[in-house]
Amino acid sequence: MTVIHAFAGEWDFLSNYHAAPAPLDGEVYPSVEHAYQAAKTEDADWRKQIRKASDPEEAKRLGRASPHRADWDQVKLPLMRELVGAKFRDAVLGERLHGDQLRTWLTSQDRKGQEQ
């Protein structure tokens, strides 16, 4: 079993900061972090600013400053699961995963979400 201590080097693709298209509500964001931060608000102008942020750190700063939606605490975990799952359904990133266990886990998480 490989122990991953940081999402750096060969493991940087596991980070939510990794550049990978992240769809959210009809828009495509440059990373999972961008999309997650944008999802905190329902304000279209804030979402646009976050989508256009130069890097995930800026997106995070903007997301923290944005007016948060009332149901954020209820939706944030299922949303993150959805965004990360979508990221690894990409053929290239999916193939970079080591072994079938993580791929199986992501698939089972998708099924759990559908069952609820």
C-alpha cells in the first residue's frame, strides 16, 4: 500500500487545486477548488469572479468573502463528493489513479448519492 503524505510531485493531481475542468451549474471552472468556492454563493457576479480567479488560492479567498448561500452547511459535502468524483471520471486523471480500489470507492460514492 502506498502512503501519500502530500498532494505534491507525482500526487499533485489528487489536489483540488490541480488544474482540471470542473463543471458546475452550466459553467466550467479551472479546478475543483474554483467550483467549490463558487458554489458557496448564488450571486452570479461573485461566481464569475471566482471562475476567473488566477489561481485556486485567489478563488478560495473570494469564496470566503462571498455571501454564502443559506443551505451551504447542508450541501457542501455532497457537492465536494460530486466535484471530485467528476474530476476522476476524466479518462486521463482516472487512469492516473493507482489501483482499482479508489476508482471503486468513487463509483460507490456516486451510487450512494443516487440512493439518498
